[in-house]
Amino acid sequence: MAKQKENFLDYYPRRNANVDWRQKGNAVEVDMVHKGISHWIAQRFFRRPRVSHIRLDDFGSFIWLQMDGSRSVQEIGQAVKERFGQKAEPLYERLCQYIKTLHREGFIVYENKIKKRG
């Protein structure tokens, strides 16, 4: 029997508990801690900050707040479509790329790649 290919829309992203963030009004600000030898050198000799505060735009903030591990990427996409309408297009291409970037940077984890409902 062939292995079934996973669908990214079935992933359930949630915010990483090890990442500090805060909500200021409708905007979300995420803290990015710079680690590693190159960052240490930059902090030590070039006075670079140890933590950067990344302020998300309207789309990013809305999506960030939706990622709690109980909604799939598809469900988050539907919520974005309802909230932003035509401004969100091309919706799933942008959404998937954004979520993959957050995952690559360690800001989110996938609660369960395929969560079976029953």
C-alpha cells in the first residue's frame, strides 16, 4: 500500500511556548533571541541587541493569534479570508509560506501534523 502524502493544510500550528510575545492593541510583538557565536561577537563588539522585538503587521498578528494548536492551516485560512476578504489573496500561498517561515525560525511548532477528529 502506498504511503499517503501529507497535506500541509492539515497541519495544526501552535505558538512555541519558549518564545516570548505580547499583544499591544491589535498588533503582536514577538521576541527573537539571537544565539550562536556570530551573534555573540556582534553583541559583544558591535553592540547589537541580544533580543530583537519583531512587530507583526495586521495579517501576521491575526494569524499569530489563531495558531493555538486547535485550528488547522485550512481553518486559519478560512478565518483570514473572512476577516480580510480580497486583501488576503493569494491566500493559501502566502499563508503556507508565512507559517513555514515561522516554523523554520522556531516561533511555532506543529501540534500534530494530522489531527484526527472523531
